[in-house]
Amino acid sequence: MLLHELMNRVGTELDASLVACDDRTIERYKRDFARPLLEERRLLPTTASAATGPREPLVYLLTRTRRTRFARPRNDSLALVLFDTAGEDLRSREVRDLHLRYLEAADAIIFLVDPLELPGARAGLLDAVPGAPAVPGDDPDSEPINVIARVTEALRQRHGAAGRTGPGDRLRVPVAVALTKIDVLRPALLRQSALHRSRSGAGVLDLDDREAVDAQVRALLHDWQAGQLDTYLSQQYAEHALFGLSALGGLPEEDRVGAGGVRPYRAEDPLLWLLYRFGMLDGVRTGRS
């Protein structure tokens, strides 16, 4: 849905184009994502393990036209290479090592955290939100902090061996941590919560809104006795940010998209923050907090 938004609404907002760099990316996006989800309205299966077969990244060229009052328009471009890893692959050292060549080269990492995987959140959400999906089982290996810690330690070993970080140094790769299924959370949140409102859509990063969302997600983690996740990220990474998003925008109906169709909510937020970090997007103060 991030790619779909960049090709449509968000791309128009940013005056940006997104073009696939190879035929495999074109075919895989259409076959595995756009056709089943957007045309047939079928839910996508969970990401397959790399142990079942090789998986290629999706590679795009993202180009923005930057306009200023006193200078000619300028085009800025970057290669957007997306590699999605199955959660179970990050639990196994043997399979995880297959991904380290991607992780080692990553300019940024986005961790997607299902709030229903947080033990402190699950009971309250299931009670407060009728129809919220349940997560079967109680596997400590699947808890977000344990998955993130395994990835972090693997990164630290590789970066240390390459001389990029020393003992006790924080990793310099920026990390975004996004709570998914935010549509499930929103009914239980206070009406003034930052997670109830959409972005301004002005083609810039609203820094006041960004900080408000970050603070709201941090407060939720602490309410769910998952505050150590935020503490751990602060200790291990020089820069991290917290987000809330929804790919579908509503509860699915069995194996199909809900009656309202696909309505992604803030799916682009982590990438916009990274574009701001990389100097491709301006940040402004609007007074929204």
C-alpha cells in the first residue's frame, strides 16, 4: 500500500514519480500485491519465509521536483529498494544470516509491530474493540522486543567487524517502528489523540504532528507495559521514531478486504520521515500538537 500511495495520492502531494527499475519488480508488484489486494480484494498471505525459496527486493526510482520561489525547479532522486522479511526468519539465526547482506547495506530499517503481539496490549484491545482479531498462541520468540533485539545484535556484530561502530556506540542507521492495524486501536483512543487525525497533505513533513504521533505511540507502549521497547531502541540506535499506521484502514472480513474497500491510513509516514532525514523533504512547524 505504501507503493500504491506513492504512485497516486502521496506522489501527487509530493510532486514525485515512482518508476520500477526492472521487469521483475513490475511483475512481482502486480502479481503478488496490486492484483489480489486492489482488484480482487483478497487479503495477502503472510510474507513467505526465505527458507522456502529466494525472494528479490522491489527496486524503484523515486524522483521529486523541488520548487522554490527564487530558483528554477530541481529534480532530486533516490533508489528505493524494499526488502520485506518474514518475522519467523528473524527468529532463526541460520535463516536470519541470509538477510544480513540486505540489513548491512540498508540506509534505514522499518520494524512493523502488530500491537496484538504485545502481551500487555492484547487483553485490553480484545475487550475494548469488538471484532478485533486475536493472535493465537503465546510464543515469547514472536514478541517484538525479542525480534528487534536479535536483528540489532546481528547488525552490531557486522557493523563492529566492519569498523563502523565501536563497543557501546549506538548504531547510526535510522529506525522507524510502526504499530500496524491502527484502525483497531483508534476506537479505544481519546478523541484528541494524534492518531485520530490524518496528515495535512501539504507536501512537507509537519514536525509538530510527527512529534505528537511519536509521543502518543510511546505513551501506548508504556500503558501496555512495553516501554522497555522504546528504552532499548534509544540505547541501541542513534535515531529512532515511532509511528501508527494501517494498510487496510478497516477490519477485514474473513479472507477479504472489508466492505469499505482498502483505505490506507498513514502508511506513508515512516518513509516521509526518512525522506526528511535524507534531505529530500522539508520539515515545517504548523502549531498542530
